[in-house]
Amino acid sequence: MKYARSENNVVVQVIGNDPANLFMPEVVALFRSCPDAVQAGWLDNGTTYTAPPIKPPVIPQVVSMRQARLALLSDGKLATVNQAIAAMTGVQGDAARIEWEFSSEVTRTQPLVLSMGQVLGLNSAQLDALFLAAVAI
């Protein structure tokens, strides 16, 4: 059996031994038995323990070009992007190739990224997932 001590409705300490064997009575009173799954950071309303809500991941807004290309390669999309950029014509095509070849970073909201997302058939959440994969490289 585990025992938890909470402050401001958040578990701050969990122990695996009966607190009566470890602490003075005024400290023992701060602990109560809890399920084995409870960990520091869980919420405690005085009768029930609940895991804290899962925070959504922070989507990186900038990754290195190396990370972007490796993420695209890993996802099987690098060849499609290379072909799409090579097929662009005019000044826009030249600008896209300059960005693709010479940028050191890729910004999530830059027009080239958004247009390549459309070429790849990616929605916003899928593009976010690609940036999350890239930042992990």
C-alpha cells in the first residue's frame, strides 16, 4: 500500500511505507493511503486521486533544414517535395529552390512549407506532427 501527502490539492510526496513507522504524529496526519498508481503531481480532491490532464505537445515553429529533410525522408515524403520544388516555374520556382537549398531553418508558417503541405496532402495536424518528428531528430 502507498501513502500520499498533498498540498493545494496536488500530490507532492508518495511513500511505500506506513508513515506511522517513519514520522512523528503531526507528519503522519498529512498522509493518507492511496492506490499504487498515484504519483507526485496527481490531483487530490480529498477523496479521489486523478492523474493530471495531459498537456498537448508544444508544436515547434522552427526546425533546422537538416531536421526537416530527415523527417520528410523518414516519412517517405522527401522525394515528393524535391520533385515538387524542381517542377516549380518562374520567379516563384527560383525563390522556392533558393529557400530549399540555402535556408538553414524551416519555419512552420512560411509559404513554402504551407504549399508543400498541400502538395503532400497534409492537414494542419499532420504538418504539426511532421514538425514534432523533426524536432525530435
